[in-house]
Amino acid sequence: MKKYEIFLFDADGTLYDFGKDEESALRRMFEQCGFEYSENVLKRYRALSAELWDAYEKGKMKKRDLQKLRFERLFDEFEIRYDALEFNDNYIEKLGEGRFLIDGAIEICETIASAGKPIFIVTNGFKRVQEPRLKNSPIYKYISDVFISEVVGYPKPEERYFDHVFSNIPQVSKDKILIIGDSLAADIAGGNKAGVDSCWFNEHGVENKTSALPTYEISDLSELRKFV
């Protein structure tokens, strides 16, 4: 089995259980504002957010527009009157307090770090969310550096994003670098464009209907041990 020297991990949905953090933050905000919360609210928010995130990652939308529109559209559907950006900013603060990890995240980070191989976070998540979540997480001590697209200036899967990453990590042959992520559009497509091997973390066994081609596919983070 091929071994790698550098591991690039996506954050949300790969190491962090963003779904749990997202549900907790949204529910708390609705309760705080006195709005009725339900599973349908969460379902519609996720659908709207996914559509807008797709546009953002394709460079068709700015960050602030994404943040505003996801709640404007949600509030329109549920006939809620509230300032979308104000709600978003408070929501992000609560999201930054999230601490839920994917099963096996601590163990695989410890395994990789114990082998003397660096771990880097490559994320499209927003700075105000990612920095506090990462710094207060039990896996932070295993992370060599964090590359947030908002700070870099380009989102995954753009080649310019990965050019920045590669210029700021130890210089090794690209065939010694592995990117791991749950997003075919951002992580796997990014790996394809950047010319590095990729591992699709497909926890729920969904079908790949895209043109992105992962080198490997796993459903449990423990499967990464074979690459260390």
C-alpha cells in the first residue's frame, strides 16, 4: 500500500461533524430569537445553504452574499421577519463554539502525527467559524497549519488555492501528498486539479455522479492508517 508524507485534511464533514454543529447553532439561534424550530427548518436551511455554497465554491458568489441569502430565503419560506445578516453573524458565533468531531478523528490524527508526518487543514469554511473551533479542539495539537480559503483569497478547488498551500508546506514530491475530504466538488476535484492523490471520505455511501475522480474511497477514518 502506498504511503504518504503529508496529509491535507478538509475540516467540516471530514474531521469535524459539521452537521451536529450546524443543527445545534441553528436551533439555539431560533430559540434565542423566539422563532419556532423544527426538523423542516433544518432541512430547508441545509438545502438552501448547499445550493449557495456550490455557487461560492465555483466563484459565482461572494462570501457575504452567501451568508445573507441563505437566511433571507429561509425566512421568506417560513414567513419570518428578521435581519438576515444580523442573524447570520450571531449564528456564525455559535457555530464557532461547535466541538463535535467525526468518529475516529482524534485517533487518526494521533496516528499520523506520531509517525512524524504533518497534518494540514485545508478548508473553505469561514475564518470566524474555523479558527475558534480548531483552536479549542482536542485535535488542534496535531495540526501543523491551517489554510482557510477566506484568508488565502481563493476557495477550493481552485489551483491558486493549492499553489498557496504547496508553497507553505514542506517541499516534497506531489505523489507524497494526500488530500482527504468529503466534498467531491471541493476536495476531490481540487486534488485532481492540483495533481495530488485524493481520498474521498464517503461516510454515508453516496453515489459519485460527478466528474471528480478520487484515488481512494473510505467510509471510516480508521481506513487511513494504511497510508501512514
